[in-house]
Amino acid sequence: MKKLLILGAGTAGTMMANKMRKKLARDEWDITIVDQFKTHYYQPGFLFIPFGIYTRDDVIKPKNDFFPIGVNVIYSKIEKIEAAENKVLLADGVVLQYDFLIIATGTRTAPEETPGLKDRLWHKEIFDFYTIEGAVALSKFFKTWEGGELVVNIAELPYKCPVAPLEFVFYADAFFTERGLRDKVNITYVTPLPGAFTKPRATKMLGELLQSKNINIVPDFNIAEVDNDNKVIKDYGGREVKFDCLVSIPTNLGDELIERSGLGDDMNFVYTDKHTLRSRDFENIFIIGDAANLPTSKAGSVAHFASEVLEENLMCAIEGRPFTAKFDGHANCYIETGYGKGTLIDFNYDTEPLPGSFPFPGLGPFGLLKVTRTNHYGKMLFRWIYWHILLKGKEMPIDSEMQMAGKKL
């Protein structure tokens, strides 16, 4: 019996377990997935919790609900990958052998990387919303907060869901306006980027949207420390930004087991061929999702599009054929802009977000780089799609390769 081992049962790992169980004969292939946690989080939903749109219960389900029959599930911390010997060591001493390995261990927030961030004001006046604990704590804080300097700061790149901080300040603008407090809340978006986003057209459009909502932007800010006593964040050049409520997108790092295994870069993201999704160093190891050091967004859509490429290339590797699929870095992100509207961007390694219609040329129904109600509905509908279609590895009517049809150059 041959063995396929999947490390990580988040979005990417769960999708691959479902896809590969359908592909590989049960009498020939044993599939095992390993994760230390039993709860699955719908992470895009964390954004909505501070503003009272979702509750904790709206974004969590048991992971067991999404694994197909015929996949072995082990809940354990993973100690180390010994890639040269085709084995994985678990924390309880169990050793798992494999013929092929899929690494889908994701990324984690590491607030301890920024001096002073996780200090005495943590989850009191300094928050994150990339964890369920941070989102819930911020929700409680906002219920009684009467205003002041609201600062949203991105510590460094890369970080998962790159548009979420923008969505947060757009939602904050609408939230405090609806509560009659907007004139008492000064919102500042502080980023290490030179503008609102990484690509020129999207940066221009989103920057103008920030300006129209009276949201300040402080670019090129590389945070050095958080001063809890004086409530300021400082960058390496000596600039300071004062806050009464700081919402941080902390440094993101790959799983510590990647460092222990010697498979990753200095942020513990696994060295990955950006087109084949195979390990740079080992032919029987593939990487998907946030765990990979790909030059594209760490987002659920990237994991979804990459899963189709990985499914095909893994079958090629198993059958000893040349790879027939190529990942182009396709990313697709809805961006909530508040007041029941949103925008949408679609891009890849080589093509920046462009205006147009999606997914059907000229028909949409979604507008690229346009603020519409339909885009908002697309974002809200996605939660149902995520639980019922995407996680279960079912086909979606969107090509994994980015299409130029419908886009305006």
C-alpha cells in the first residue's frame, strides 16, 4: 500500500484530502491528514466579528465535518519532517512514512516579533483580528469605545489575506458613521507599502477610496516597536503614530516545524517551485497554500486555484509523467468597502488587477475595480460556498488559470 501524507487540515490541506481521495484507488493508496487542532475556522469571517456582523459561532465548525470517507485523520502536533528519509515525526513519538507528502501547514501570526506589541495593552487597547480571540476581544471593545485615534498597522510582508486590513478600515468608517461617532474617530492606515496596495491600478483606486472616506494613510512605515506607555508606534526612521486603539496585522511566519525540518526560508515558508508547486529540494514533496514561499497573495483563493494545479501535477508525479499543469499565481479577492458595497480584484504573477467584468466577459455579474452592491453579495455568499463546495474539493465555475477575457487593458 502506497502512502500519501498531508500535513495541515486548514483550507488547503482539506481541499487536497478531498480531491486526492477521489483520484487515488483505495485499495492502492492510504491517505492520512495530520493537524493538531480539531476546529476549522472560516478565516475571512474574522473581519466581520469586530463590527457585530458575525459571531464566533458563524466562523467555526469541526474539521471532521469536511474529511472524506477513506482518509485517516490524526490530531497531533508535528515535530519534524525528515525529508531525506520520507518520514514525519509526531510529538507523541509516532513516525509516519510516506511516498508523497503535501505540506499545507499555513501561516501564523507572531505578535511577539514586534517589541511591545504583545505587552500590557494586548487585547485591551491593542488588538489583532486575524485570530478568533483578537476579533472577539475587539468586538467587545468597540461596543463601548467612544472614539479617538484608531490606527490599523501592517507589521511586515507577507501576511495572509492582503486586502483584509483595507476592508477593516472601510468597515470601521461605516460602522462609526452609523453609530454617530465618525467625527470622533480618526482612522489611520499605516503600511510598509508605498501605497494602499502592491499593484499600481489597484493602489490608485483603493487610495482614492481611502481619501474619499477621510481615512489617513501613512506609507513606507516599517514598525520598530510599540510604546505602551505613550500609546505610539515607532518606525525605524524615528517616525511616530499615536493611537488610542491599535489594530495590528502582526508579522506572519510559517509553522515552526518547517524551521526544525530545514525546508524553509527565514520566515519558515517552504521553498516551492512557483509553477509546479513541488518542493525545490525534494521531488516527492509538494506545497500548497500559505505554507509556500510563492510570490503571490497568501489568500484562500490562491489555495483554491493552486489545488487544481497540484491535483494534476501530483498525479503526473505518481504516474511518472512530465507535469502538465502550471500555476500562474492566480488570486481573486473581494474587498468590502462598507455600506453594503464592495469591489473585486483578479490578478496573477504577471498581470496586475485590471478593470472589467467577472467571471463572464461583459456580463459579470461582478465588477473588477468597481464598487458595487453585487460585489458585496458575492463576498457574503462566499461563506456558504466555502463550507459546502470549496472545502469539499468540488468543482467551481472559475478557471484556475487567470483569464484576460472581460478585462480592460
